[in-house]
Amino acid sequence: MNTKRLFGRLAAATLFVTAFATASEAQIQPHRVPAYTGKAQARPVRSTPSYSTSSATDGVKFGIRAGVNVADWSGDAVSSVMDLAEYTNGAVTKEMKTGFHAGLYATLPLGPRFAIEPGVAYSEKGTALTGRIPLEQFDFLNAKVKATARMAYLDIPLLAKAYLTDGFYLYAGPQASVLLSGKARVNASALGFSAFNKDFDIKEQFRPVDFSVTGGLGYQFQNGLGLSAGYDYGLSSLDKNNNFDAQNRVIKASVNYSF
């Protein structure tokens, strides 16, 4: 074999092996990421917002409540008065008495949709009768006599609340009402001037405690404010001597705030 041809083949083989080794080394060499010299920054983590299923899940809350009462009496005695008024050709009329209520409450959750709410509130109740002279020849006098039963109670309700949606609820429960004061205000007027105006204390003629059931609906906002409307249905007769039969009836509209 020619010596020059032998050395040529050996040189070519050496170059081929060297090139193959270099290529293989380049393929298996790990990719190096340049070191970051800046300050470490925490990546923001997205969290799923949480929503309360109802106000009953917020824990024990205390609050204040106030609003308007539209009160009246119902029963056999009131029916008798209205029967008599029919014979007066409108000379005697019965009216509902407006007043107010204000007090405190505590909401105690029993689960995600239920709560118990005891409370205490000052509440004005009663009724009113208005009479006039049933003779046309005296209409020019515009003579009227108005008698108003002005009753003040300390209401002590124990309510059960059921949340139908987030914030919206129904409530119902028993209520005891302690009589604080009872007065009958009689006002007589003619020609637009008051001729007689006096209060008579009638507390001793009424039962010291009245029992009723109450119920209604409301909505509690997340900021603590709330609105509600309800009805008190008296169960016991108001007269402690059983001389007449009458029970309290009260429509309530309230604004409340829970802390």
C-alpha cells in the first residue's frame, strides 16, 4: 500500500471522529440560563372570591331597630262600636293610630339559613274614634270629638328567621308586651278651635301583659343596614276585668342596623 495514501486515510478518519465527538457533545450539553441579578418578586396569586350564603353565617350580631306603627284594635267590642256607628250616618268613625317603635336585638345564627333573634323595643299602640254632631244645621260649627287610646308597651319578641336568599328572609315568633302606660286622650273642637283637650289614665283597666304572634319579611344588606315589614296579631283580651273584648293589631315598617 502506498504510504502517502495510508497517512491520508488515517488523517481523514481522525477528522471524522473528532467532528462526530464535537457534535455529540454539543447536543447533550445542558442549556444554561443566565443568573438573574434583580430583586426577587412574588408572583400574584389569584384567589377565588368567597361569598356568604346568607346573613345568618356572619356570626352573632347586635343591632338597633326603629320604625313606624299603624295600630288598631279588633274584637267583639270594636265590632259593636262599628255596628253602632252605622246608625249615626258617618257621625262616628274609627281610625287607625300611628306611632313608632324603637329598640335593640341580637341575631344568633343556627346554621347557614336560620337564626334566632330575641329583642326588646318600646312600641306605641292603640286606636281612635271620632264623632261629630249628626245634624246638618250644625255642620257650620265643624264640631268634633275625638277619643284616642294611647297605649305604650315594651315588646319582647323571640323571632325565628329563615333566609330564602342571600339577605332576604322571613320571620315569625311569639311576643310578650308589657304595658308601660295607658291613656285616653279626649279632644273636642268647634270652628277649628280646640274647646277641650285632656288625658285620662286608663292603665289600671288593662292587662299588664299582652301576648301576640308576630311575623313578616325583610332584607339585610351586607353593609349592616336592613329593611323589614311585619304584623303583630294580639291573642289576649286587653281588658283585665273582661268588661269588653279587644285585641291589639299593629302593622310595622322598620329600618335596622346590625353591628
